[in-house]
Amino acid sequence: MAAIYHARWPDRLLSSFALSGLSTPEFIVATLLILVFAVGLRWLPAVSLPPPSGHISEQWSILVLPAITLSLISGCYLLRMVRASLLRLITAPNIVSARMNGVGVAALVGRHLLPQASGSLAQMVAATVPYLFGGTVIVERIYGYPGLGELLLTAFSTRDAILLQGVAMLLAAITAMCWLIADIFVAWVDPRRMRP
């Protein structure tokens, strides 16, 4: 939407939302969500402690606020990157020709823009996924959820070198796997981009 309606009100609205989301720290987003949904409306729990049985499926509501916090921040980053990538493609001759021939917005995006941008979009997602695993220390600390980021912080504060190395290696493996999957996807979608 922001790329197709460039320099018009949908682009300005979405770009302003993405820029404000990127410039707002995680702890402020999490605190505002807790104030609105946990304290004000009482729809969701403010603390994300797992149930005694350890199965999250018994109490899925504990993951809603942390997931919204992380998705808002990473979603704003992806919105800016996808917009920039599609703005570069939208001036290509085949896209301009399709628009002049009366191709609708949904067909233009589905048949022309997204297939051409899918490789770069996969690489953007590959850059975002490791953050969702390891860069969540602040969000886990605010919601009290014992996740991988909290484990990394605990290993660092207790000077447990073996646990710290294990968590760092796991995060490095997740990052490498995400980039490998993105590169395989790019090579499958557009083999010309992978040639030297």
C-alpha cells in the first residue's frame, strides 16, 4: 500500500506509523500495552509466567502481549524495508506498462511486484528472525517470561561461560540457518541473482 500509493495519504500514514514504531523503545511499547490491555481493560495477563505444567497451550494468553510487542517492532522494520524495495521495483518498465494497461492493484501486487521482490523480502525476513529469538531480553524481562534472551542474560550475570557459549552458538546457528534458507529461496526464485 505504501509503495503503490507513494507520496499520498496511505504512504504517509503507514510510513509515520513505521517510523514511530522504530523510534519507540521496546520497554515503552511493552509498558503501554500492559497499561491498556492488562491494567485498563483486564483482557490479558501483565506477566507471562508459564503454567506449572509447563505447557503453554493451557494458557496461551500469556504470549499475546509479548508477541504483539515483538511483532510491532519487527513489523515496522519490515514495513520500511519492503516499502523501499517495492518503490525501487514500481518504476520498472514492466510495472509501469501493467499499470498503464489497467491492471488492478491486487493483480499488480500479486502477479508482478511480489514475485520480483520475493528474493529481497526473504532476505529481510532472514535478518528479522534472529532478533525474535535472541534480541528479546528487554521484552522477556518486562513480561517475566523465561525465554532464550533471559537465559543469555542469566548466564552473563552468573558468569556461566559454558551456558553463555551454548546460547551464543544456538543464536549463531539460528542466524546462519535463516540466511541459508533465504539464500536457497533466492536461488530457487531467481537463479540469476546467485551467479557470480
